[in-house]
Amino acid sequence: MTSENEHINKLNKIVQESLDEEKLITSTLANQQAQPTTFGQRLADNVASFGGSWNFIVTFAIIILIWIILNVIFLTKSPFDPYPFILLNLVLSCVAALQAPVIMMSQNRKEEKDRVRAENDYLINLKSEIEIRNLDKKIDLLMLEELKTLMDVQQQQIDILQKLEKRLDELRK
């Protein structure tokens, strides 16, 4: 009865340690609330999202074609941007110059989100490792208790055999 109580107490202790460790990891993950985004960050995300899409490429190609067609075919007498299309090159350069830093800002934000996600994954992996260790302890404890029980049973069997052998010796005499 005492060994069973010790066994139950050991298991309770392991479970309690596991729960305490879980509270630490869970509270760490729960306290990492999403940071509120500023207007500039939301704008950068939207520009990067649109600027890196097929919609942007198709829309921009259509605008360039319309620009060229207007200046070459419809406005042949007085085009606002004659053939070498210097104004179009200037517009394209300005778009690229403004779009590049905005996309980089958005990538930096995504990198920060990925870093936080990686930290969360690390904590979850750590929790899994702790759980595996706790399970290993429980299994070791159960095996030790089972081995102890088997040894006790074996000792009882040896005692019974010795008693039987002693009685047989007495009966032979």
C-alpha cells in the first residue's frame, strides 16, 4: 500500500511539473500580441501586395501600351511625349524608385513576423521535448515499479519454494 502511494505521488509530481512548464510556454505565447500597424505599414503591405502581382504587371503593360498608342497614332500632330518617350521613362523610373523602398519595408515587416513565428515554433518544439521527457520519466517509473513488483513476487515464490523444500525434507525423514 505504501509503495502504491509513493508511486502515485511520483506520478502526480511529474504531472504537476509538466503543467507548470506548460503554463510558462502558454503564457509566453499568449503574451505575444499582434502589434498594431501604422497607416504607413498597412500602405506598404498593400503596395507590395499589389506591386508583386500579375494584376500590377498586366495593368502597367496596358497603361504603357495606351501611352504609346496615344502618342504615336492618335496624337501624331502634337504628342505630349514624342517617340523616344522620355516622359514615359521618367514615370517608369519614378514608379520603380518609389516602389522599391515600399516593397523593402513590407519585406522587413514580413521578416519580423517570420522571426516571431520561428520563436513560437521553437517554444512549441521545446514544449514537445519537455512532454517527451516527462513521458519517458513516467515510463521509467512504471517499469521500475513493475520490476519491483516482479521482484517481490519472485521473492515470495522463492520463499514458498524454500518452505516446500523444507517440508519435503521433513517428510523424507
